[in-house]
Amino acid sequence: MSEGVRFAEAPKSLYPYFAAIFVALLLISNIGAVKLIELGPIITDGGAILFPLVYIVGDILSEVYGFKAARRVILTAFAVSILAATTFYLVQLAPPASDWENQEAFESILGFVPRIVLASVIAFLVGQLLNSYVLVKIKGRTQEKNLWLRLMGSTALGQFADTLIFCTIAFYGVITGAEFLNYLIVGYCYKSAVEYLFVPITYRLIALVKKREPSYRSM
């Protein structure tokens, strides 16, 4: 290093990698959520494909790094989501080039839809904070034991709040009656089931991360 040239030391923790993955999964899921998918009697949105992974990464952040560290990532993802929505809205308003014929297609996918944006950011913020808080609170009582209990318990509450808020704000009135109830229940059961199926993998990932983090100390 040349004399007088300074650089900050990059942390060796895995924390920033999980933070980046968390934010990326959320943004991709939000874009996918604009499409409703119907598979026989099942109605869900495209965000359901990746969104359960957001909670899995959130569980790792909460279990290994604690509520404050997880909250920092959650709030960062929340801010980035608002930035993305604002950017798409400004691009939508900008006059298209005379030979560009995809304005309507852009608006239908990335256009600013107030209900969807509002539903997404509120549901995400409440669901994730609740998920992280519950997991850490259960860990305070169980310490390093019964990881399955805090993973499944936090998922049940966090996903319920997230699904209920998003479905109600985004699609209530657009989807009504039994169809809305189907959308709500299927969305919640699917997202929760994916997380529960991934519990053994989440177990292994958490164990590996704890071993790789030199600063981790058992409670």
C-alpha cells in the first residue's frame, strides 16, 4: 500500500452477504408479485416462488446476529424497496422514445401501483420484524436448544401477519368472497410449508454460519 493511501478494513463476517441476499430476494419477489398465478383451485402470486426464502435468510440473520442486526437489514430492505418503487414510477412518467413501443408493457409490470407498493412494504416490514422479534425472544428462553421451535414459531406468526396485510391491502375488492379467502389461505399455507420443508437445511446453514463466525458466542 502506498504511503498516505488509506482504506477501510472490510469485515470478515458473513453478515453483509446475507444482507445482500436478503435485499435481492425481496426486490425480485416484489416484482414477481404483480402477477397472479392460478393452478387449478390454487390462486397465488408470483412472489410466492422466492419470498419464503426471504424469511429463511431472515431467520439466519436473527438467530446468528440478533434482533438489532436483523432489524438493520430489514429496514435497509424496506428503504431499498421504496427506492425501487419510486424509481420505477419516475421511469414510468418519463416520456418514452418515439420508436419505443413498450410503454404499456412496462407500466403493467414495473409501473407504480399504489396498492401493491403499499401492501408490499407494510406487510414486509411488519411480518419480518415480528418474525425476527419472536425468534429472538424464544431463543432468550430456550438458548441454544429447540431451534426448530423458534424457526417454526416465528414463521407461523410472521408469515400470517405478512400474508394477511399484503392480501388485504393489495387485492381485497379485486378478489372477493371465497376466492379472496382461498388466495389468503393458500398463500399463507404455501409460504409456511416451504419454510417448514426447509427447516433441516436452515438448521445446517445456521450451524455452518455459527462455526464460521469467530465472534459468535453461545448464550
